[in-house]
Amino acid sequence: FYNEQDNEITFWLNYMILAIGNINIDLICSVPRLPKPDDKIIVSRVETVPGGAACNFAIGVARLGSKASLFGHTGTDQNGENALNSLLQENIDISRVIREPNSATGFVIILVDSNNGETIKIGYREANALLDPKEITQELLEGMALVHVASVSAPIALKVAEMCQRLSITSSIDFGGELMEASQEILRKIIKKYSIVFMNQIAWEKAFGMPPTNLDALQSPVKDDNKILNLTMGAKGSFIMTKNQVEFIPSWEVEVVDTTGAGDAFAAGFIHHHLQGMPLKEVGNRAAACAALQITKPNARDGMPTLKEVERFLAINRNRNRNRN
């Protein structure tokens, strides 16, 4: 709970957030520039770390102080064990994870431009592809304060939203991965069903057929719905829209090392602080701070901040960036 008058935060953490999505191992390759067709690039550094947007999100909210659980599929191979152990070390509940003895754990090859942190990702789904809408049951979701899905297929996204509506559970979705292969009609249907939506400019233009050029364009997707829609635009900042409010959240100026997981950090920061009852503008600033801290370190996990790190960052930068508030 956020007391704006006294500028104090009291946390009520008797709730659980469930993240649904991919469990991966990321092979991160640092390169002098991102390749073009028929290009040959020499890798300067290679790192293998656990990944997956849903896993990153779960770790993000857990480091901030929320209780998190994960549902997804992984292999029984060493990569799967490494991925699950990394979650256990962050106090993530993995009791709902399904281990597949006949499938390998999914992985993603990530090329990171060492000059500006921009990335190219190539994914191999393997065990992740076994996630089925039939597995999204009342038993799985019951008792959750919020269910978050990231980079899932359209059938999974729709089933989660419908089940959350039936159980009166807050739902959130981060667009990406398979979901971007869906038609405009399906994307709009999914957006309409979720309580909180996170999307970048590419997803926005595919879903709505137009760039977010003005206030009317920004607010039109939510004008008749009781939802929160987040449009993230990287270094350009983000917009947070409801039917009654539009907030622009500038990005914080930091030295970028690796942008992998920035969206996961933003979503985690937004969800955690939103559940504390903070005003929308403050929630957005804190989500942007989480994303800023995340991109100052390599890979999607190392930079996921703790609550103390976020508070310290804001204390240092609010005055320095007073025009941002």
C-alpha cells in the first residue's frame, strides 16, 4: 500500500503471482555489430544462462518482494535442471512445472551488439511447445492474485484470460514470440480480455494497424474497457493508458550494456508496484527504473533489481531527472 502524503510504502505480500510461459537456456553471444544477410561475425564473448520471459518476470517480481510461482514445461536434461535450480535460488515456486522426459529444454541464441546493447534472438522451443490450453485449469490458477503470461501462443493466451475472468483473477500479458504470428483480429480479442497489457510498438502496429501518433490513437483501444495498456518504446519511454488517463513515462538515462529482458523487468516492476496500490504515474516511474537497472548488466537475469536497488536508484535520480516526473 502506497501512502502518497507520507511518501511511505507498506507491503502486503499475502498473495501469489503466477507466471506462465517459456523455460529456456540462453546462449548469449557478444558481437561487434549485429549481422546482415550472408554476413560473418566473430563472437567476442559467450555466456550460457537460464532465461525465458516468464521466468525472468517471476524472478523480477520475487526480487522486489512478491511471491511468485511458475508454470511451464522443461526437459529432464541438465539444461532443465539448471533452469529450475536458478528459479529455486530466487525462491520461485516451481511445483507446477511439468518435466518432460522425452523433450529437451528450450533454448535461445541471443546476439548482443557490444556497442549499444541491441539484440537479435533465435529461439528453439522444444519442451516449451508442449504447453497446452487444456493444462490451464481452475486448479492451476485458483488462489492467485494475478496471472501473467509472456510470449505464449494465442490459444494459451485466450484460455488463460477466459479462466481468469471466470475466477475473477487479475490477468496480465506481455506480447511477443508466437503471439506475434496471430491475426489482427485475434490480437485485438486477446487485448480486450486481459486486465493489464504490455506491448511494444511492433505489437501495437500489428494489433491496431496504425502507429501510436496522437492521444486519441493511444486511448482508443481502452476507451470502453476497464484495463491498463502499456506501450513500451525503449529509450523513447512508455505510455500507460486507461479509459480515463494517459501517462507518459520517460526512460531513465543509463549506460546500456544489454537490452535483453528490459520488457520483462518493466512488466515485473509495474505489476509488483501496481499491486501495492500506488498511483499509476508512480508505478510507471518505478517500472521504468527496473528496466533501466536491468539493461546496465549483461543478460536478462543479472540486472533484475531488488527493491532496495530500485529505491536507491530513484533517490539518486529523481532530482537529477526532475523534469521526468
